[in-house]
Amino acid sequence: MRPVVRRLSRVLACALAVLALSMCLEGAESRTPLKLRSDDILPTGNQWISLPDIRASDGALGTFNFLSMRHRGLLQVSGDKGSPVLQPYFTVGGKPLAFQNPTWELIQYWIPTARLTVDGLDATLTWCAPPESRAAFLRMTLTNHRSAAADVTLGVRAAFGSIDRVTYVPVALRGERGVAPATWVEPAETFSYLTTDTDFAWTLLHPGSKGAINAPPTTPTPSVDAGQSKTLAPGETIEANFVLSGGIEEFSAAHNARALREQIERSGAEAIIDQTAAALNARIRTTGKSDLDLLMNRNFLFTEFYAWGRTIDTEQLVGITSRSPRYYVSAAYWDRDAMLWSFPALLDSDPALARDALEYALTIQLRNTGTHSRFIDGVVLEDGFQLDEAAAPIVALADYIRQTGDTAFLTAHQSALTRLRDGLLARFDPATGLYSSLQDSQDEFQKLPFLTYDNALVWRALTISPISTVASMTRQTRPI
């Protein structure tokens, strides 16, 4: 018996070792190389701030945006006349280092990092938006692999060229743009957009760097050039961090940046990137195929951070078609996009956030459910009834209850569910046993009111457990 016991012990030990190794690999930082063209862009961000168009050619940030309930969409900040809002740069011996077309990787499928070696100097930049922060930061490094010392500078040029309200299309906001040293936070500058009062502000905080302000009347575009210089010995590395944040006025913008700066100061920029990667790791999945994992997890994270977000002025979680201004119908709410397209991925990757998303659909967006499109505060944007959109929240709720078993949520929202059911039943035609719609699931008007796909979706909404109990509360409903 003893040899058998020893063999079993060895097998058990090997199994435990394999399990421990697999757990380590699962939690390890994933770096995915990207093949990009010079005109490609990379998006990243969190629920507060979106960085939708980081240029692959040089790491510059074209625009950034925040959600605003007051403005019923995105507030998008752009640079001057098509130039980037933030342009990183390196110089050596007083001359620009050509940081062009670097190699790119994604850390945990979401954090873009670039590297380029030029004439014995290794330059990197990384854009990171920690999940709980109301800010993002750019980390830049330069390592001297030469045999002689080099005088180097790492910096960023920031320009406040314009601010747009975006729901579908950018609409320029007319007011005064300004820049001044941040109040109670340094070294930093805060850019302001003012009408009768400050409507929005954003801050560039740059620990270790000096900032030079250019402002009207000297120049029409408020701007800042922030950088730090050093004589870099052979083998030495210099690091510079630049924090970007927003707020409803100057103080909140500056202190949102300060909070992230303090985290970086306590732990180090690399540790904050690692912590962000660890938070992202909890959301990702694997198929065992790297190319499919990239596609799947990139979309998982995109649906969490670009189809959902929190407004800077009310802190409300809202659903949007997309936070990227490149999408032709960005920053609006559609039941279909939120509940049928985005929600299943959200439920799979972050059930707690999925619950908040349902809460939003069943409260702020409830009164106009089924209407083609709405603003993020629930007000109608494009009128027109669409049957598939009216059924969408019910389908999403059923999926949520089935996967989480959270029947308390169902009980708490019984009145909302009844209202959704009644909205569907109001479209019921006893002569045909079908439900009518004005527009189809492609948002197009249909002269004939009964649509196959839409009615199949209603059948699913009214018959799938546990929602079927609601449908049975009326005798008007009968199978399709």
C-alpha cells in the first residue's frame, strides 16, 4: 500500500503544482503586440474619462471627453485647428527626437504602450486610466544606451483649441477659453471654459516638470508646454508623468488630478499601471487562442468603458451608443444597443456593473422605452416606436436574473416591469396575434406593421422565465 500512497502523493503534488502555475499565469500581466498603420488610433479610458484617439504614429492624444448630464452627451476637448490636444515630445541636445511609428503593445488588452529606439536612446510612452480615477496619465521614459551622456527633455504640449457638445455630431460651444496656474495644486495648469460661469474645466498636472503658459491676448489658443530636462548618464533612465483630469469647475478639475498624482507618488507610475492591469484582468476571459482573445477582450473592455460611463456633473451611470466621436451616432441612448448588444458582455464580465446598467434602464430611461433614441437623461432624441427596443430591457432583465439569481432586484423593480409589459401589450393585435411596430430593428419605417424578428423577440420577452410570470398576469397575451 505504501508505494501506492507515495504514487498518489506525487500525482497530487504535481496536480497542485500545475494548478498553482495556471493560477499564476491567469493573473499575470498580458502584453499583446499590435500591428498598426501610421494613421491608426488607439482608444482607452475608464468610466469617467475617454481617450478615444491616441495616434499610432506618435502617441499624441487627438481629443478627450467626459459625459455631462447637463449637456445631454459628451463634452469633447480638442486641440488647435486639428492638432492634438496633448502632444508628447522628446528632445536630445536641444533637438527633437523623432518619435515616429513606434511599436505598440496593449497591456491587459486596454493600456496602450509604445516603444522606439533611436540612435542609442530607448523612448517609451504609456497611456493609463485607472478604473476608479477621474483622471488618466501619460508615463514617458527615456533610457540612454549610448557610451556618452546626453542632454534630454521629456515634455507635453497641451492646447485648448475648442470644446464641443457631442450627441451624434459635434456642436461647437461658444464661450471663453482660458488657462491659469491651478489653485492649491502644483505644478499644474487648469484650462477653463466659461459662459456666465465656469461650465467645464480640465487640468494638466506635471510633477517634476515646469510649465509655460501661453494665453490670450498673446495667442488665440490657451496652451501649456510642460517638460523636464536632465543630463542622462550612460545606462540612466528618466521618467516623466503627466496627469489629465476634468471637473465641473476649476477646483474639482485640479483636485481630481491631484488625487491620481498622489497615488503615483505613493506607489510609482509603474505600480499604478500594474494595479490597473490587475483590475482589468478580473474582467477578461480566454479562449486559448491569442487572436480571438484580443478581439473578444478588447470588445469586453470597450463595451464597459465606451458603451457606459459616469457623468461628470451628476455621477450617474449612463448608457451610450459610444463615447467615441468617430461613431456616427455617438453619445445617445438606444435600448437595443444598451440592452441587447452591450449588456450580455457586461453581464459576463462585470455583473455588478450590469446591475447598475439595468437600474438606469428601468429608471431614468423607463418612461420612453421603445422610442427610437433618447438623450442620456431619457428625453426623446429621435421619435418613432421600435418594438425590438421595447422588448430589450425585459430580455436583459431575464438574462440578469437567470445568471445572478438576484430576485430581490426583480421584486424592487416590479412596477417598472409591469410598465414595460403594458407597453408591449398595447401593441398587440388580436386579429393576428402579433405586435406592431412603426420602425424596424434597422431604424427604418415599415409600412406593414408586423415584423418577424421583432415579434420573435417579444415572444421571448413574455415567455422566458422568470419574466413569464408577468405575462401571465393578463389574458390578452397568447402565443405568437
